[in-house]
Amino acid sequence: MPSLSAGIVVDLNRIPSILLQTFLAVAEAGQISEAARRLHLSQPAVSGHIRRLEANLETTLFLRSANGVSLTERGAHLRERVQDVFAELEQILRELDRTRESSGTLTLAASTTVARYFVPRIFIRFHHYHPAAALHLIVGNTEEVLDHLRQQRVGIGLVEGHQRSPGVRLEQFMPDEIVPVCAPRIPNPKLRRAIEGLKSVRDLEALPLIWRESGSGTRAVVESVLKDGGVNPRKLDQGFELGSNEAIKSLVIGGLGVGFFSCWDIQKQIAMGLVRQINIPGLRIERMFSWAVPSGELAGLPGDFCQFANSIRSELSAVSVRPLNEAG
């Protein structure tokens, strides 16, 4: 009869895992009703699970009040230990899944930023567990990635934008923030004063902006957020439009205008002092890198790769460049 926490002896054979899962949900939510909503159960069912668990353990786990429930000292001990047990079980299951051999060629289409910063790191780890797997990576903008998937030229995609396409669904992968940047020293005094005098999002209408091409996920997100902020798209400068982030960086570094970049893509240039981030009151451009997958169940090598990548998201965030608002 193993002990899970101080003063509580548990016979795991007589405690169904659903009771422990319900216990953790109630402990996190602090209310029976909210835990029931998260678990898709009725409130009486959740209350019944807690009563059964307390009866099995012969102890009180929660203190009830008009504001909800709170853990007793023994309840807090149990939560800590059960969380550890479930985390260890999840890790074991991931390791077992990784040892299942996957072979063949993974054909993947990805937008520029995720293709550069995430796909190689993921595949290196994936290949360690599945050395028979090969990779064919196609890089394009979000619109092109979705077209590849729709035409069944690839098995899975990773995109930066919000565009949707018939027969394709998007599943969240990794958060991102797009930031406006300019050169630290602007040769043109008029442009320099205009950037220094930015007071609102609408002030961008008077600045030269350096854009990615139409179909780019970054451009679509930026245009949408600026429009929501009261900017008239027709008034935005469209003089610079380039099909490469590196080309845009060169123009921005040269002091020709303002560019918008994923925080993952511009951190190095900021650290080197080649560009600086512009803080505009009221402007925050957040988005989500997403998997683009065919309708229906994702199986085979694409499914294995997607599942593996999702399982190491926290590791990718730790070893990759951190978003600017988390830096320091």
C-alpha cells in the first residue's frame, strides 16, 4: 500500500484514476461548478467523486465555503504528489511513443519563420528517435503552404497567419509576437522625428512601412491589427514590398522605414544594435504559429511528427530565442 503524501496511505487498486483527475480539477478551479465545466461532468458527479475519494482516504481534502473550496493541509500534500505521479506517467508514455519506429519521408511545408527557427530543431530531435525518417521541407508564405496542403503535395504544414482554406484546419502550436522595428540611427531627419513622435497606431499612416508580399502570414496579421486599431489601410505606405525577411531587414537597417518582424526573427539584430524596437501606445500584435492539417484524422509520419513536436514545445521555447516581452 504505497504512501502518496504525508499521513495518507493509498491502495491504488481501490482508487480509480478518474477520482484523482477530478480532485486535481477541483483543486485548480477552486469551485465545484467550474471543475464540472472543465471536465464536462455534472456538479453532482464531481461532488460524488470527491466524496468517494475522501471516503477511500478517510480524510478531508477540501474546506467548503460560500466562495468555493480550498485544500486542507492533507489535500495540498495529495495534490503535489498526484501531480508528480501524473507528470511521470505522461513522460513515460511520451518515451514509449518515441521508441515506436517511424520511417519514410516527411513532406512538410512551412512559413519562413517557423521553417527557419522551429522545423530544424524539431526534426533533429525527432530523427534521434526515428533515424529511418527523412525530411522534405518546402518553404513559402502562408498562402502557399495552405495551397500545397490543399493540393495534397505535402502531408502537413506550419503557418504564421490566420488564413483558412477549404479542407484544411488549423491547430495551435506556438505563440508569437510581431514587433515594429527601425534603425537606431535614421539618416533622414524628417523620418527620424516622425518615428520619435509616434503617439498612437494611427501615426503609422505617415511613415514609410516595409512590407512582405501579399499572401504573407505576417503581413496579413499586421494589417488586421492595424485596421482594428483605427488605421485606414488605404493610407498606409505601400512603396516597399519584398518577398524576403532578410531583404526587409537590410532596408530597415539602412534607415529607410519601419518593418514588422516575428520576435523570434529579429531578436539577434536587436541584441547586436542593428535595429531597435518601436514602442507604440496601444499596439500589441500577438498571433499563434499553427499546424495546417487536412480535414480528418492526422495519421502516419505527419501525425507522429506533429505529436512529437507538440510534446517538446516547452523545450523549444527554452532553447530558442525568447519573445521580446519575456527577455531579460
